[in-house]
Amino acid sequence: KILKASSYYLEDVLRLRLDERANQGKISFLLLNQPPICDAHCRRCFMPDDRRTLGSKSSITLDESKKVLEQARDYGALCLEISGEGEPVLSKNLLGIIKHANKLGYLTTLITNGHNLTSEQIGLYKDSNVTLVFSHHSLDKSRYEADNSTCGSFESKMRNLESAIKLYNGIIEKQNGFDVYRLAIHATLQKDNIKDTLDLRDYCHE
């Protein structure tokens, strides 16, 4: 099992040598953070509070983002990761970036908390060659919402995650002996959430 657009995918499935590409001056991955706007206040968040006040004031425009994508593609970029110092789905430029990246042939990964997704958005991501990754840390509602201080976020996340499971169902690709997935859960293992992480793994298996 391998996640599409990951380094493992490029090396093990496509059989590319990323070190050789780097020595040739080629880019393999491009990370395009979105503005520090978020609906949650997670205690594990690495974004300082003063960054939130910036909003989208210091972010580049959609046209500038498109130019970055084009220039990186000229240097051989294959994969785009869209995350953010906040929640990328709240970025007004996200849809335009995804559409342009797909047009240029990028393999895109979108990392989201999943709170603000719609079925329409998820379907568009699926059709735009996006690997969708939900950041998650607990299947226990009270623990989840205590961590991010956002009432109602657990129900939203699980509803949208189940919607993504249905929409992405059936697109597991078989390539070079690997099952290639385009939907995943991302969890950070820490000393106080080991059981939560094991529960998430069981959820994924199911």
C-alpha cells in the first residue's frame, strides 16, 4: 500500500531516483502553504497566535501561485502539497490552484482538517487528481473537541470523512505490484495519544 504523490510513490512505483533528479537540478516536490486562517485552535498547532492576525494580507495572489506552479514545473516538479499554517480549504485561492496544478500535470496532495469540506468539493478534488489527507488525532468526540476547542467539529469531520470514503471508493490503482491510494488519515503520534492513533489505524483498516 502506497499513497499517491508521496516520495514512496515516486521511488517505488514510478521507479524514479529522487537523489539523481536533485543532482540534475530537478525539483520533485513543491509545498504551497496557504494563508494562516483556521477555524480551530488546536493545542498541538505550530502556528503562533500572532500569525493568525495576518490572515491573507501577506499571502501571494492566485496569479502569483499559478506562476510559481509553472516555473516549478519547468524545473521538473512532479508533486504539489497544499497544506497551510492554517486550514487550506478556507483559502479563496485553493480551487484555482488545484485546477491549474491538474492542468499542468501535477500529482497534488491536500492536507485538511476536514471541517469545512462539502461533497461537491470532495468530488472536484477526486476528479482533479488530488490525494486527500485528513489530519486526525482521535475518534473520541470529547477528546477531539477538547484538543481543538471547536464545538461541533468532530461531527463535521466524520461526516466529511465518510463522504470522502464513498466518493473516493473504487479508485485504488494497481501499479507495479502496489495498491496506490488517494485517501488517507494523518496522525501525529505523541505520548498522550497512542491509543487514539491505534484506534485510527483500526478505523482505516475497516
